[in-house]
Amino acid sequence: MAIKRMATKTIGIILNGATGRIGSTQHLKNALAPIRDEGGLPLGGDRIVPRLVLVGRDAERLKSIAAEHNVEDWTTDLDAALANPDGAIFFDAAATHQRVGALHKAIAAGKHIYSEKPVAGSVAEGRALLQAIEARGLKHGAVEDKQYLPGLQKLAQAVQSGLLGRIVGFRLEFGWWVFDGVEQPCQRPSWNYKRADGGGLILDMYPHWRYVIENSLGKISRLVTAASTATPERIDENGQRYPVDVEDQAATLVQLENGAVGTILCSWATRVRRDDLFAFQVDGERASVAASLHHCFTQTNARTPRVAHISIATDPGIDYRKDWDEVAAAGPYKNPYRVGWEDFIRHVVTGAPIKSSFAAGIRDVQFAEACYRSAQEGTWVSLAELS
């Protein structure tokens, strides 16, 4: 019997912001180039191969990145890239403050839209973009990569299995020390610390925490946030001092619709003394689960040490880490950005459901927006369902 060979088809993808760290490393190097180099994504008897066009502002850097990843087409002219009918998908990973304008251009050019977070600077801007996307009948998606980290996939499996029973609370911590540029160069670009350029810890990181919490534990009902600027002055890429006019640390108290209460501690001004840069512990009536970026551990009631009191005279010598069991891996894990790209390409080509739509990206922005409002007003803010 003859074996039917898969037909190879290409799909044009315009990668805007290709010279940035996220665009060049996570999306190009770790996701799209490997899909292409492995012969494409198998879909319905065909193999869909990304045909890439890199867009950025620095021609020399673009040329170098294109050569490194064997990409023939690159340009500093976004309008020219959008005018090419072969580019079916527009992806934006450029600076946050440029995103809304670039996405509107791509929508007008009839491109399917895939966007880094935040998908817009506000819920109102996001809704306007989604309305324009749907009016043109275009497909859409948002990058929500953290849910595909090995540790968080294991945590989600443990919660969904019913091991924990009723969820009673959670604690999410993330961050590290970002140098101000005096003793050591800053590890993050200066625009992250400028309000006019779309900077700020909450707008940068809290969109991730929305889907991490809601996808694993349930809807967020309300929240209260305090935010501050720990490092008021920094040195930029050119050695110039500049004032920081955004927050670089924040603390949030979150209540879920099921009544559980949890905390988010997020900072670019903390030195790490925990298992990893990221730690997410969920407590249930029958067990707890604690995840880092790659690992995950559980502790049941039977394994929980009995603590009756605290003694200032004697250290009880309890090893609180001992009676936790590591959750086994369910198999090899793909790069989180690649998982998102495969999901979106599948959605565009076959119409298959997508886990992270542009509407989910707006919900992520809504969470950040609510945190800003709470910090400004000093009060609880409801996170109502988006219409």
C-alpha cells in the first residue's frame, strides 16, 4: 500500500520587534526557527512551515539576527512588510508604547494578529483593537507563555486531579535584584522604568499573574494593591542618569470568586532566597502544592508536620522541606513560546480553538489596570467579567 506523503505548505509571518530580547530569543530562536528547521508543524496531513519576515529599527542588528537564524527577508520598513500579501500573520514584540499603533496598521492590512503582552496599554485600547479585528474577520491570539512552564504545568495537573481538595489560599512570589547601573550594568532596558514608554512592573508582569491564577484556581473577584519605587534613579544604556517614574515593586491581596484569598509579591528590588526566581504555592484542605519554574512538590495532611507552638528558648529542629514529594514530569516539555506559536498557527490554519485569544490578553490588561487603580485609590477594586 502506498504511503501518502505530507504536503509542505508555508505561512507568512511578520515578526515585528525582531531585534528585541523577547522577539529574537524567545519567539525566533526558541520557537519559530525550530518549527521551520524541523520541517514545519504537522496539521491535517500537511506540514505548515513558517516563512519569516523580520522587522525592526536597526538595520545592522536585523541583518545579523537574520543571518544567525537563516532568515532571508528582513526590513526596517513596517509599512512595506504589511503591504506584502504573502504575510498572513502579524506578530508584535516591539516596545509596549508602540504596540497599539502597529496592531491597528496590521489589522487594516488584513493580517491575523498575535501579540506579546500587554496587548494594549489599557482595556479601552484593547477593546478597540479586538473590535477592529473581529470586524475584519481575522484570527487573534495573545502570548501567555508562563502557563506552559514545566513547574506550572505540574501544579495545574495536581490542582485539577483533586489532590488538594477545596482551595483555601495561595502565595505567588516573583522577582530578583535589578542593578541600577552604578556598580553593575542594569539587566533590563531603560524603557521598562519610564511611564511614557509603557514601563512599570505591574503592566509588565501582572498580566502573567492573571492567567496563571485564573487558569489554575478560578476567577479573581477583587483585589487590593500597594506599589512603590524602590530605585528612584537609574543609568541607561548610554551611561546617562534618568529618573524612574514607575513602580518597581508591588504587593497585592487577591480574593477569588470561590472565597480563597492569596497574595502576590513582585519586585525588581529583592534578592532571591527561595527555590527559584518564581514560587507559587497553593494550599488546600487536604494538601498543598508548591511550584517553581521547573519543579513542583506536594505535601498531604498525612505528611504535614504538627506544629503546636513557637518556642523562643529552643529551636524545634523541624525540617519543613523534608516531607514534600516531587511531582513527576509528564514527559518532555516544549519551550513555552513554541507551544503558544503552535497553538496560534493551528488556530489560523484549521480554525481549531485557541487557549489564549486576544480577549484573554485584554483580561490580563484589566487585571493590571485594576491593580493600578487600587494602588492610586488605596481601596479594594472589583475585577468584573469583561463583556
